[in-house]
Amino acid sequence: MTAYALALYAVSAISVITAVGVGIASWRFYRDN
Amino acid sequence: MNSIDLLGLLVYFAILIVIGYRSAKKVSGSADFAVAGNKIIWPVLFATLAASFLGGGASMGRAGKSFDEGYAFMFAASAFPIATVLAGLYIAPRLKRYTNAQTVGDIMAHHFGSSARLFTGIFSLVFCIGILGAQALAVGTVFHAILGIEVSTGILIGMAVVLLYSTVGGMWAVIQTDVVQFLMLAVFLPLTMLIGIHDLGGPAALVERLPEAHFSIMGDYSVGMFVSLFIAFLLGETLVPPYTQRALSAPDSRHARIGYTVAGGFGFLFYFVSATIGLIALVLYPNITPDQAMPTLIRDALPIGITGLVLASLLAVVMSTADSYLNSAAVIFVGDIYKPFIEPDVSDKKRLWIERVVNLLIGIGAVIFALYATSIVDALLMSYALWAPTILLPFVFAVLFDLRCSRSAIAAMLAGALVTIVWKWGPFDLQAATGLTALIAGVIANIAVFTLVYRLFRAAPDIGATSHVQ
């Protein structure tokens, strides 16, 4: 796999994982506020 | 559009309206409407800030530019995420020293007095309404590109939803809808990119089918042009009112610092995704216009069911920017103009009521401009060129070095504005004659005059400065 391909897949994975993290943190925040 | 896709879109709108309705219960005073009661923890702050600055330009605009020029524009534009990371490390944490501050004008008033507040307030208001009008146009364009309905109908539908939730729910609704919108853009735009890559045979096929220059850092730009673009992105939109308002919404400096810095980091990822979508569109649809790169890929390459969700994500990108500027415009009008100069003793209850009415009126005004007078939107957008040469640097100097000299700030703002206007819209082509863009010339004038006048008058007493610092 080339560095470019790796960058494409890594960026997608990080973006989705970030979204999951933000989703969980936001859910807890709104539940408590 | 398939009925399943349409259902996805309707569900998205319904979620936004429900959030607005539920948020209304949380808004009991002006602080709730403007800065969500200073309760926004860093993951939420990060999501709302990212959703705000990742608008039509960072998505469809960036895809169109890479369709045309390759990754070079993305590299130049990466100066904005860099500026956001720097602001997160050095400015955002310091903003929490200003107790009860809700606007850039509050902080300018503390350091430079009431004249600087008025200048900042009026300018910020024009700036926010201009961007809001442009985003309203972008909402209509997305509807038109994907659903084929009239741009004007798209503007009315999209902005009606934004107006509804932002007027009743204020910053609480804006932040919560921004989080929903962030989740959508963070999931579905990378998904669009991966599906597009798969359709054309993988990353290697993309590299093989495009010229090498499309993957280089500077592309066809000269060094001077690249540096000018880089500086424009470094300063042009940094710490504009809605972004500063996000830092002021944090409970303390730690949350402000982490939220701001992580949002800057995410900007790099998003720019890469948007630019890659433009390159994919260039291979799959070489005969379309650049601005259609992202909408065309979404409409034609995605499977049924996903299209509606990705369209909703694209609308989310634009609407989350529009709601932020709308809320800021209302808060600025009341905080920097109405309260200090018209009714200083206004009660909190009345202030909240005025903010809601102004939010509604500004939103309706922006829609009318977008529908019937795009030249007014263009005129208001001229203020975009003036943010960095007028307010940004006095604001940054004040926050970093605790400078207090109203004369230096006012003189620097006027000098920066004058030089930029003459450079950009004057009768002579000064850019060609000097090699300096209007923004760089304006920023140099701004810094030079600020420094000179500060050295001359720094011992002079402040004029009408107000205290917000704990």
C-alpha cells in the first residue's frame, strides 16, 4: 500500500472515530445539562 | 431523488427543529442565548467550532479548487487550520480571563474603550450579515444541485429551518445542531470519498489518471502567489466573531484551549477529504464545472439511501456556518451597539427578547438579500477583506500583551481599512506595482500605525474602557 493510500484510509478512519467520540461526549453532556 | 433519500433529508430537518424546541427551555437569559451559559465542554466546543468554520468554501469550494488546480490550493488554505491551532494554544485560553464577555467588542472595549467597541461592533455586524447572506445562497445552491429545485425555494426551505431553531434556542440550539451537523460531515464526506475512490479502482488509479502537478504542494502557483494565498488564509478568517464566541462559551481556559486546538487539527483532515473528492470528480466527470464536483459525485456515485444522508451532510456543512453567523450578528447588535449606546440599563429579560427579535430580523434580511439583491451580499462580503487589516491584530496584541491604548487601536483600524480599500478598490493597480496584495498591505499599515501611535500615547489614560477581567 502506498503512503497516499494509507493517508486516505487513515484520514477517513480518524474522522469517523472522532465523530464517535464526539457523539458519546455530547450525549453525556446533554444528558447532564 | 429516491423517496428513501428524501426521507433521510426530512428526518434531518425534523431533528434540527426538535433540538431548537428543546433548547428553548434552556434559554432563560442573555448569557444562555449568547454563550450557552459558559458550559460548553471541549469535545462539544471542538465539534461546534469545526462545523462553523467548515462551510461551503471548505467543502464544495475546496473540492472545486482541487478539481481545477490539484492539491496546491488545499496546501495554501491549510494556513487557516494552522492559525486555529495557534489561536487555540495562545489566544483562546486567555479569553476566559474576560468575565461575562460575549463578543469581540467586549474585549476590545476592555483594552481600547467604547469607540473601539463601536467600530468593532458595527464592522462585525456587517461582516456576519455578509457571510450569512453568502451561506443562504449556498444552501439554495446545494438544494438546486442535488434536488433540482429552484435556488430560491432551497434558500427559503433551508433558512426557514435555521431561523426557527436559532431564534428560539439561541446558542444552545446552534451548538447542539452544530454537533449533529459535525457528526454527519465527519462520517459521510469521508464515506463519499472512499466510495468514489473504490469506483475508480483505488488510490493508485487516481494517481495514475491525473497529472503529477495535481499532487504537488505548490502546483502551478509561483512562490509569491502561494505565499500570498497562505497569508490570506492565515489571517483572513482567524478569530472572527462566531469563532471567538465559541471560546467564550467554554467553562474555563483548559476547555477553550483543547477545543480550539483540536478543531484546527480536524480542519487539516477535512480539507484533505474535500480536496480528494474534487480529484475523484475530475477523473469520473471531467466535463462538469469545478463547483459541481462535490454535488455531482454525491448525486451520481452514491448508492440509494446514502445519497439523502450525504446531501443532508452537505446542507449541514452550510447550515451550521449560517446559524453561527446569524447568532453572532444578533448577539453583537445587542451587546456592542444596543446595550452600551442605546439602553445601558436594559434588563436581562428584555435583552434576551431583543436578541431573539434581532436574530429573526437579520435572518429574514439575509434571505431577502440572497433572493433579490445578491449585489448587497457581494457588497457586505467586502468586509471579509477588511477583518485582518482592521480588528484582528489589535485584538490579538491586546489579548497577548494586555495593551491598553484606545488611540492606537482606532488609528490602526482606520489606517488598515483605508489602505486595504485603496489597494483593492482604488483607481490604481497597486498590487501589480508593488507585488503586495491588499490584505498584506492593509495588515502592514495596521501594525505600523498601531505600534507608532502606541509608542506615542501609551501613557495616556484609557477612554471609556470597561472592566471584564477577573
